[in-house]
Amino acid sequence: MCIGVPGKVVSVNGIAATADVMGTLVEVGTIFIPEVKVGDYIIIHAGQGMSIVDEEYAKLSTEQWRELSNDRL
């Protein structure tokens, strides 16, 4: 099973981008999503942007990640 986390793209530079993942900026590859642009929400796995998703899906997924982390604390 693969696990991906949602992030919001804040900058794009060629085949790389910076995404905001729950308040942390991460560098990700964009080779699988060359059409990505600033403001898009993406699913990130192993340092690579895997797909572009809509804002509603990204926010719901982020809420679920936060709930999981709160359950573990």
C-alpha cells in the first residue's frame, strides 16, 4: 500500500515544485504532473507529485491526517 499526503503548490521551477504540506514547505518532483501550477493541490508520495486533486479532496484528506496524528499523541 502506498500513502500520499496532500500539499498546495506555492512555486514551480521546471520539473520541481515547493508545496505546503500542513504548514511545512517541501520540495517535490513534478515529472508525473508537468501541467502543475501555483495554487494546485497535489498528492505527494516519496518526494514526487503524483496527481493533481481538487481543493475539497485535499482539505478533507488533510483533516484526516491531522486526526490520525492527534490520535497518536
